[in-house]
Amino acid sequence: MARIIDTEAKNMVGKKVKYYRKAAKMSQQELSDKLEVLAIYICRGSISRIEDQTRTVTDIELWGLSQVLKVSIDIFFEEESVE
């Protein structure tokens, strides 16, 4: 079966997660800790892999990221570049 997206990236949101985390002046560990309060367990290393797009993101994780970073889920999919 062919892949839907022919790319090495395993998620579409990692760069935005990193951008909004840094805008919130939050470390990867702090983000991980705040997600844990929501019963979403993503270790610091996995946050790093999400941000460099080498790890997939579940819908529940995406919801938690939007809650902690205080942004709409939709913002993760907008076209503008944050690099």
C-alpha cells in the first residue's frame, strides 16, 4: 500500500509545536510536565522527536498540546512558515 504523503516527516505539526512552546517560554520538560497533568504522557525526548518530526502525534496528544500551549488545534495546520 502506498503512503498518502511521500515524505520522511512523521507529523505535520512538529515545527509549530516547537514555535508555540518557545513563544510560551516553556522548556520541553515543562511541556511534558503540563501534559502529564492532563493524563497525557509524552516524555521530554518524545517532545523533541515530535518537534523534529521523527515521531507521530496522536489526536489525544494534539488536543493536549493545544490546551497546554493555549492555541487552537487548527493553528498547527495553517500554511504559514514558522522557521
